[in-house]
Amino acid sequence: MYPGSFDPPTIAHVHLAETAIAQLGLVRVDFALSARTLGKDDSQLGPIDDRVAELTAISSGNARIGVTTTPHSLVADIAEGYEVIILGADKWHQVLDPVWYADVNARNEALQRLPLVALAARPPWTMPGEDSAADPPAGVDVVILDTDPSHHPVSATDVRAGREEWRAK
């Protein structure tokens, strides 16, 4: 499962899903869009139905990539029932931030419910082992995906600003 707002979907989103499938031998990856995102103003996002339709069109030629929506906002809740959760380092730092939980203990309990975390570099965000702030709590397993560095700077924000070559098609 790969959670995100996907506003819009980028070539890096698709690359990350395909990399996780290949590297981890996954049968399927679902792009998961939350009806209520954390850390973003949902009113500033494109309509969720449009984003689902765009992702569905992008994945239509690949039976190993699907699209789902969820009413959940916390990644630990979104990931329930999945074997792997795919995150970029930027989202990983958000997931680790105790501001989204009652306290650090509540965060740790939530994160211990996560399946295997497949993590992709996204400089300048740090990775586990590089910075203690990026290290997972005890009981949380993380594997680092071997992604193409040319995808690291790709962002949906830049696509919205005109970098159409980064939009997934």
C-alpha cells in the first residue's frame, strides 16, 4: 500500500510503486488516497474523484497496481491489512512526528502496528541510520528501496507549477 494525496500523480509515484513490486516481489501495490489528509488543507487539493480517476487511468495497463480510497488519516490505520507500506522519506518524517498523536508513546504504539515499511530516499529528508530522528521506534521494520536518484527531486507541487514532464501518464 502506498498512501498519498497524489495531487497530481507523478512519475516518481509510479517509479516507487514499480520499484517496490520488483525489489520486494510484491503481487500488488495499491495507491491509497485518504478522504482527509494530515498536514494538508484538503480544500486546496484537486477533487479526490479526479485524482482516483487519474491514478486508475495510469494503472489501467498494470494489473499489479491498483487504487483505493480510505476514510482514515493516520498511516498506521490506512496500512491495516497490508503486508507492506511504501513511503518516501518526507512522509516518513511526518509519520514519525509526535504532533499527530496524543504523545510519543501513542505514536510508538501506532507505528508498531505498521507492516514492513518500504522507504525511499527523498533528499534533503534524512533516512534511518543517517539521523536518529529518522530511526524507527523499536518493533518497526524498515527496508530501504533502491530507487533511481533522478526521481528524488520530482514533486507534485512542481507539476502543479508547470513541470508537466514529471506528471504520470
